Amino acid sequence: MKKMKNKNGFTLVELLAVIVILAILVLLALPNVTGIMANSRKSAFRTEAMTIARDGAGMAFTNVMTTATPNAIAAEGTTNAVDGAIFALPLNSADGTKGQYMCISISKLISDGFVDKKNSSTYTGYVQVFNDGTNTEFFVKLGNGQYQINNKSLDQLANATNISDVVTANAGSAGSCPNLTAAKYWKAGQGLK
């Protein structure tokens, strides 16, 4: 009598080979997938920063600009850049034409209702706004505990070809509005100098 072989299943060697091939494929694909996910989170953070600056700070600046007379900067020492107050600041040099400057914190934008953020406790930083009578420029310093943008203009944020040029990995605080001195001025395209 002939012995019949059962050919309905896989051998252990065949199963192990398939598992090894799948493991290699996963190991090759995993860095690409995690990189794509990280870049999409950075890109979303950049877009959010642009929205906060353009819409939130823009609206706050317009509301304050239409109702307030710009504050002068002290000739000596430093003037605290009062959160949300407008200051008269020279353009391009200490003796140049003055424009209106405002620094407003992210927390003030949220508390005053200019930005709607449910997770506001994770955001730190500020937006600087300058208007020379013709053009308005925004510079953003924003952190969310995972990523940070360090004093980038809206143009820099919008036109960055590499997301790492404008968004960095940093768990620290983005800080608060800078102090103003008589020597400070606004340089077009570069911000507060």
C-alpha cells in the first residue's frame, strides 16, 4: 500500500520565509511612513502659524490701530513691549520714517477671541506686526511643545521649500514679546532689529 502525502498546508520553512520577507518590507517602509507623518505634522503647524498671524494678529492689529495712538519708545533704557499695544517704531534705521509696531502674544490672541484654539495651553510665543502706511509685515515666533517657529515672516513660512527651514523640533517655550529700545527699528523683510 502506497503512503499518501498530505499537500494541503505550508511547511514551517515556507511560513518562516514569508514572515522574514514581510518583516524586511516593514523595516524598509517604516522610516518613510514616519517621516511622512512628521512632515505632515510640521506642515500643519506651519499652516496654523500662518493663520494665527495673518487672521488673528491681523484682526487684533487693525482693531488696536484704529482706536489707539502709538506709544513712544523711551529714549534711554528699554520699553516693555506691552502685549497688544501699538508703538511708533522707525523703519530701516533709528532715524527713518516711523510706522506702527505691535507685538501680541498667542495667549492674548486666544484670550481676546482673535484665535479660536481648544488646546491653547500648549501654545507659547507671539506675533510681531509692523505697518509702514503701505505694507503690513508679520513675524511669527510660536511653539506648541513639539515644534517651534523662530521669528519667520509670513513670506518665509509660505515659500519655504523645505519645511525644516521654518519649523524646528523644540520642546521649549517660544518666549514673550521682546523689549524695545531707542536703537530698535524694523527692517523690511527681516523684522525687529
